[in-house]
Amino acid sequence: MSGPPPVDASDTPARPETGPQKRIESDVNGDSTADCNREGTSDRNADADSNAADDRPTRRRVLASVAAVGAGLPLAGCGGIGTTGTDTEGDTATETASSPTDTSPGRGPAPSVIGPWPQARADAANTGVAAGTGPLSSPSVRWTTASAGTIGAAVGVGGEADSSADHTGAFVVAEDGRVAAVDAAGEERWTATVDAAQFPPAVGSGRVVVPERERLVVLDAATGQHQRTIDLPGGILYAPTVVGSHAFVGTFSGGVVAVDLATGETRWQAGEPSRSYPPVVVDGVAYVTARRWGTDETGGSESGASDDAGVFAALDTETGDRRWSVPLDGNPTAPPGYHDGVVYCGTHRGHVYAVDAATGETRWRETVGDWVTRGPTAAADGVCVVVLGEGPVKLAHDGSVTWRSTIDAGTNPVLDSDVALFGTNAGVVAVGRDDGEVRWRGETDAPVRFDVQVADGVAYAGDQYGTVLAFDVDTGDRRWEFPFRPKTMSGPVVGPRTVAGGNRDGGTYDLLATDGLELSRIGSVGGPSLTPVFLGDEPGSSRETLLSGGGDGVFNRVRTIDYGDSPTTDLQPTPTPTATPGPDEPTATRTPHIDFPQPEQLWGTSLDVDPRSPLTYADGVAYVGTAEGIAAVDARDGDLRLRRDLGAVVSGAPAVQSDRVFVATRAGRLLALGTGGTGDSNLAEASVQWEVSLDAPVRAGPAVADGAVVVASESGRVASYTVDGDHRWEQTLDGEIYGGAATTSERVFVGTSVGEVVALDRTDGSVAWRASAEGAVHGTPAVGGAGDGERETVYVGDHAGTLSAFAGASGDVRWRLSLGQWVDAPPAIGHGAVFVADQTGRVYAVVG
């Protein structure tokens, strides 16, 4: 998700609600657009089972806003062809939907997994157990780095037409597709899930409109019930402008599109193939800013249109006919502003235009700085914009500057009462509309990247950690906060030399295990990435390769960058250990900047699947849960070996043992698929051998060991079955279970939402011991030193931001270490350390 357009909450025409762009603007001249789109999906990787003073945007940072990716690797949203998934969860498996590409022999020997914790749950059986152990006492943070990414939240509010109790408060969209309605007291009214939310929702006429990559999802504002989905293949730029039952949508390549929200029909489309921002609508006219503006009758660019310039236009809202257009000297950077018969826009050349709304005559053009990044927002007392590297600027209606502010504003100005509100790296800032002086600051845990929303004297803001906060507009007092974070998140995996994991912002991070130095970001930058797998370069080789994938269906296998040494002994505390981060501000390990070469790609492919789980590797094949069931990719060449429709989402890592694959679905079913063998067997013939119905959805994959399958459901029920599907035992615990079960030869370990870690006897499910964490436990436990009564240790993270170690035999607390924010990812064990990620996107190496 990303940045925004302007709103005057006290003087408001119909206009879009926006956030930072998800498609990346990245050209050395600052004038062209790399049309790569970030796409998030809900419940991915369920097994998962920086210096604020220097964060003000600069031209260099804007131009370099896309991360470096390995040469030749496909980019999500560019090279990827990710399919639209469904959250429809049926009751039976469909046996006819697999599509393998090649089942012939001769692929060559299968690579082996390498490293102490090479995949999401340690091994293909999802046991969550390592032979080695992490620290047994005196824990400290050896290093920490922000590499795992975050899931931000954006807010929309209704207007006067949506003033009923069911439509008031805030409507929240998270980048992973979760949607919620929150009432004026901060209590959740309803939740829903869409596939790939990108921008803040638009709210109007009893509807919540959620933009996805190339479609709008329309929900009922009172209930959250899905009304319809409207396809818009031009790619959506920001949230639409909603007026009555109509939505006016700016697109990346389709101009402006007007759609009927009641029927889903397209009423008109204008300006194709321009990149257009959503318009401001006033009195039957849609005022729009665009990067390009269509073609003439010969197919050439219209006069005044180019990739280096923009256009300002007025369209009839009934027909889409153009009333007037004005060429701009640069690209517009946000939707326009309107007040009292004048429309305003800003450009990346640093100019602000004032144009007569009726005639299209330019009244004035003023230079206010290097680059207008946000705004304009117009009202009776003037026009506010944000200038790159400087801050907010207010102009009078004659174009003269009345004041400048130096706050690090990153969103469009939102005007209400006597203040202008901005999102910043530290929260929400209100400055006086008369003088630009700071009236109050509302702190948040993370930057606010989307426009602040105002309704009924309350300012709502969502931060990049997924927390929504409500502030009193007049005083800045915090009324409430609403954490809207995923139930679980993906954790790291550990190879011989490096530590890797899926980044929520896209790509697979790869860190040097000894000091946390990030060597590369591999693969897609278009959406959350899956938990990867460490494989040897070839059979018997210890040279690392990473098999990774993204939520867009793009998969890669690369050789990791050959830099740094593998740990030869257990990692030890540094001479001056990294300070244990406090709850509000984790401490980053400073590392030198090194320009590494690009990782060497072995293969890259884009497959027609919608991945939802970590990867599980066995016998040359990587299995992944999808929006419909399960798929399998050959690790040697990237061929799709299996795609099976099971009628429901599989968000937990599949478990593999011998010739069976075990999966659990969000519809609450446990299934065993027979693969007909291993290696080069024909996975297209994989069939459901048995299935059982569970009592609730399952987020994390099952574990299988010694002839038994163990699965934990959200109801708090842990059940064990034979590998042939016969019921062995079950145990119901207090609270919900969102992670999976770690399984040793004697015990089954799980964590619960009521903050308990529970050990069950593997033979009959009886409770062996219970221990208290510091907060709710949503991740799968990790077990080190299994079988060694004195050293066996269970490592668990919790919602209090604490990593705890319990004696496996007794449940006694060995140690606790505060890491700051929610630790919902499963820990990984290797090199004498525990590696874990938290909800702020930080990865930690904890040693003893």
C-alpha cells in the first residue's frame, strides 16, 4: 500500500481516498513509471507458522524507490501472471483439476535440503524439531535487521450520506486483504477478506469499495457482505471516487472509468491509454489529472500529451465527454483539489496550477519547490500542498505563499476545523491552517503512509504495523487504538551460511547468519513472498541455493551470494551485545553498505497458481498450499508438477512423508494425497486417499511422524490420526490455536491465544505440562535438542513481544527476552541461535 490525495473534511467535494502508490515510480528522470504493482493476499504463510530523523523523502529516494532484484528474475506484477484466488471453501475435493506440465523421467538427481532449519517447519514432515538447540540461558540479541516487511493498514470513512450507526466509524483495509468495520468506540463490527487489497477503501451510499489490482470489491457497509466484484483490466490507481451509486476510477493504463456499483456495469471510459488519477467530482463534472492523455485518430499522441508531461481535464460525469483539457509542464503527482469554481493540481516540476473549473482557463501557475509530492487540497482559506524534501506549503488563492512548514509530511493535506492533518514517519501531525505551526502530534508505532481520515471530530490513521488509531481533531488526544495485524506471519529458515525468509513487501531476504548483513533480495517485489527452502547446489553439495516463490505465482531458484563464512561453532554474544530493543523502538544492528553482485539464477518461472502457504520440499519437488488446494513445483527446472483443487484455501505448509502429502484446509478438513511414489513419479495422478472433517478452520499445516498425523484447529482442538486416517486421540485446549504443532517422539507442543504453551503426550493426547507465555501465542513452537532430556528446549514468541524458552521435559522457564513487538512468526533454530521475526518486520538472532 502507499501514499494519497487531499481532502478538506470541512469543505469537501466528492474526491478519492488514497494512499501511497503501490506501483513504483522509478526512472532516472523521475518522469516515467515502472508499472509494477504490489499485491497482497490474506493468510499467506500461516505456518509462520530505520532512522526516523533521516526518513524525509528526497528526490533521490523517490527515484530509487524500487529495491534491486536479481538480474533476469521475474518481477511480481510485471513478469508474474498470478491468478485470482477464491476464499470459497467447499465441502468436497475436486479430483479433476490438476495440470502437470511434464512427467517424463530424466530430470536428473534431486537436490537435498541443507542447513540446520532449511524449511518452514524444519523438515518435510513439519515436525518443527532440530537436533541442535538454541541458547539455554543468558539470552541476548546478536543482531537485528528490518528485512521481513510489514502489513500496513489504511482507513476510509463515510460521508454525511453514510451517517447511520451501521455506516459510521472507520473501515480498515490491510495490505494482505483483510477488511474490518470499526465503530466510533474502536470496537470491531465485522470483518471480511478480499484477495489483494491495495489502497484505502472508498465509502459511500452504504457501500465499502475496496480496490484490488485490477478490480473493485464492493461490500455492504452495514454487514461486510460481498455484493459484487467489478473487473477493471487497466489497473487501479488509488481508491475510486464514490458519488451515489457510481464510482469514478483512475487507472494505470485505461484512463478514467465510471462504473455503476449497483449493477457492476461500466458506464463510460475516457482517456485510454492514459495513466489517470481518480477525479474530484463536483456538480456533474469529473476533474482529472493524468500522465498521458489518449491518442488522436492516427494513433499518435494528442497535442500536449507525452510521457514527460501531463494533462488536466474536465469530463462530463454522465457521458465521459471532455469539456476542456489543459496541458501541464510535468507529470501530475496526485488527484486535483477544488474550491469555489477553481481546480488545482501539482506536478513533479514543482508547479501548482489554478484552473477555472468552467472554462479550463489557467488563472495562474506558481513554482513552490522542487517537486510537489502531495496535494493540492483547497478550501476557503487557501491551497495546501507538500513539497519534496521541504514539507507542507500553503498558498493563497492568488498563488502567493502564506506559510511553509518543515514537518516530514508523507500524505496529502486533510483539512478540518482550523488544522491541516498529515501522516508522518512518527504518526499524525496537526498544523494550524492560519500559520502552519504545529498544534499537536499523535504518535504511532510506525509511519503513517495513507491519508488521515476525518469524521465527526475524530482523525483516523493506520500505520505500517497495521494499527489503526483515533485522535481528537481539536486536542490530539488518543481516543483508542485498534491493532489490525495478521494472526500469523512467516518466519525465517536457516542454511549453512545464511538466514532467509519471505518479505511481506516482496522478495526473499537473505542474511548472513553471523551478523545479519543482507546479501540480497531475491525474486518478486510485487507482493508477499513465501517462506523459502535451502537446497544444495547439487546432490551432496553444501553450496547454498534458495527455492522461493511469491504470492503472484512467480517462483525462482538462485545461488545465494558467495560472501562471508559459515559459522563453524555456535554463535556467541558479541563483545558489546546489541541492545535489547524496548517495546516502542527496536534497535537495528548497523552494518556496512556493500554493493554485492546479483544472485545467479538457476531458473525462474511464472505459474498459473495462487500460492498461500510456505514451501515444503521433498524428493525434488516443492509443495505449496494455494487458494484452491495444493500445487507442486519441480525444484530442478520449475515445472508445475501438480495442481489439485481441494475446494478450499490451504494456508499451512503441506507435510510430506513417503508417498503421501498431508494438507489441512481453511474449511476444516484434513486430507491425505497419494503421490504414487517420489522423485519423477507422475504427480498428476495424485489422488485423495482419505479425508476427515475437523471442527474449525486450520491455518497451519499438519505434522507427521512415526506413523501419526497431528493437526491443530482454530477452535483449540488438537487431534491425532494414523497415516491411514484412523482417529487416535484428541484434546481441546482453552483459546484458539493459529500455529501448528511441533512433534517429537514423545510430545506434541502447541501455543494458544490465551497465552499458554502446552505439551501433550504423543501416545494419548493427555496434558504433560502447561506453561504461561507473556502474551497470546500465534506461531508454531520450535523445539531444539529433541530427545535430550536436559537440553530439550521449546522456543515460543508471543503478543507481548517476548521470546521464551521452556524446558521440554518439565515446562520450566529457562529464560525470557523482550523483543518489543508482537512475535507471531515461528522461531527457527540453527548455529546455536534462535532466529525469529516480529510484526514490525524485524528479524532477530538471539544467542546465549
